[in-house]
Amino acid sequence: MNLDSQIASLTEQVQDSSNFLEYWENFYTSHRSEFLKWSYKHYHLPPDEAVDIYQDAIVILFENAANGKVNHLQCTVKTYFFGIAKNLISTYLKKKIRDKERYEKLPENPHLLESLAISERNNDWMEASLEVVSDAMKRLSSKGQAILHLFYHEKKSLKEITHTLGYKSEDVVKTTKMRYMKMLREMVEADIRYYS
């Protein structure tokens, strides 16, 4: 395929909804492996970072094609795409160097580094805990989910929940909320014991 037909095809595929997904999936898969090898060979990028940059480059290529910026290319679409990726890699590596320099400028304080490590572990633990609670919440009945969601997430009063869900009294809502909270707590504790 010559250069003009490549550019025309790219521009056409952005506008043609019938072949849109097929074209972009084909483009994505046909260059991915080569890009991963190239980025490792020339920049020693780990695969996960390379995939992120590859996907960002695909998005930029698509946006540029949609905005007509590829209509007058003097190179193949693949070369243009790799140029976009090369710019993204350059930006990524510069940021990585700046971050490393900032880290090296930190005072050599073992307590500071230890507290940073603890903070990171606590964030990981918090994320895992939220996931366990979220999974347990999904196993409650829809009535239990609704009461707990309204009370804890939307900060509704017992009176508002009584009215919203059509209960007879606030006492019934309070008792029901406590029962579902107890069930949720037991499920979370069981899940944590299971995964520990």
C-alpha cells in the first residue's frame, strides 16, 4: 500500500463507523509485538510500561486522524505512529529521571524511608480492604444494600430512609440497618480470615 492510500485509509476509517473497530483492532494487534520489542531494544522499557505507552500512542494517532492532522504525512502511518510513541517514551524517561533525582535528594533518613514504605503498605492494605467490603456488600440482599448505601454513602437520616424505602418506622430501619451491618461485618471478617 503506497503512502497516499495508507493516509486515505486511516482518515476514512476514523469516519467510517462500519469498519471502525475492525481497522483499529487490526492496527493495534499488527504493530504491538514489534513495538514491544523495539521499545525494549532501544529504551529497555519494561513490558507493562511499554504497553501503556503503546495504548497512549494509539489514542493520539486516532485523535490526530480524527482532527485531520495526518492528511499530509510525508511518511508511512506506521512510521508516524512510532514517532508518536518515541515522543511519549522520551517524556516518560525524562519524568523517571526527574523522579529519581528528587528521590536521591531526600535526606538519608532511615525513619523517613521506613515511614514511606509503611505508608505504601497501608495504602495497599486499605485498597484491599475496600475491595473485600465491596465484594461482601454485593452479597447482601438488595434491601440491605439500599439501607447501608443510603445511610453510609449518601448520609441519609433514618427518617429519610424510612420515607425513601417505605418502612413503617425509624425503629424498623434502625434494627434492619444494624442487622445488615452485622451480616456485612461477619462476611468481611470471614473473607479476611480466608485470604490471610
